[in-house]
Amino acid sequence: MITTVLMIEKPLAPVDVQLVTTLHSDEAVSFVVLMQPRGDQERLLRALDDVALGELREAAREEEEPEGDQALAPAVHALEHSLKALRATGAEAVGQIVEEHPLDLLRSVVEQTGADEVIVLTAPHLVEEFFHRDWASRARHKVGVPVLKLYAHND
């Protein structure tokens, strides 16, 4: 069985569930899902990403999205939804909310579970990616297993 640590920041869309559960053909896969709630410090970067992607309305609405402590309840719901969707495919899936530094938790989870790989499934973060400060780029230097970056789909 392949163990995959899956880092997400929003609920998995059906197409994303299909993608991550079929990456290894017919091999059984076990997922450990790490759900990152929206943080207050990321608002400017998200707005810049929206502008760079030509999504000006989204950039203007960044302030309306719950962040920090207010983002915890939506993150819990997103995690539960994602775990249920993964289990519906026959995969094993457990998960947790990221409350500390995400990369420290990621390294710890990879070590504790003996994970074979990490998949970072996020929206495009152009500014962070340009400077190699995104989760996937930074994780590649910390975890000691292959790290695959995929872009999440919208429902």
C-alpha cells in the first residue's frame, strides 16, 4: 500500500479526488490529509495572485473571506468533506487541521507514517512560486520523499 500525505487548502473537488486516487493505477493508497486554514498573513499574496491571474473581482473580495481563527470551522468542514470523498473511492484516509507551521507538521507526519510521497494540491500562488516559497518547493528540501505539486480545481 502506498501512503500519501496530501496537503490541501480547500475541499477536494470530485475531479481532484479522481486524480489523486488514480495516480498509482490499481495499487491501494492510504491518505493522510493536512488541511491548511486561511491565514491572515496571506491576504496580500492572495490578492496579488488574483490580479496576476486576471481575477480582479476575487482580489477585491479577499477581505470577505474568513481568516485566522474564523477560518477554523470552514477548514474542519472542508477536511471532513475531503476525507469522506476519498473514502468513497475505497481509499483509506485520515486527516488533521494544520495549526502549527505546515512544513514542520508535514515532516513529522511523513516520518511518523513512513509516507512514500507528498502531494501538494493548491490553487496557483504565482508570487510564492516565482520565489520558490510555496509549500511544494519548500517541502522538497524538508521531507526526504518525492513531492508532487498539483493545482486544485474549482467545483
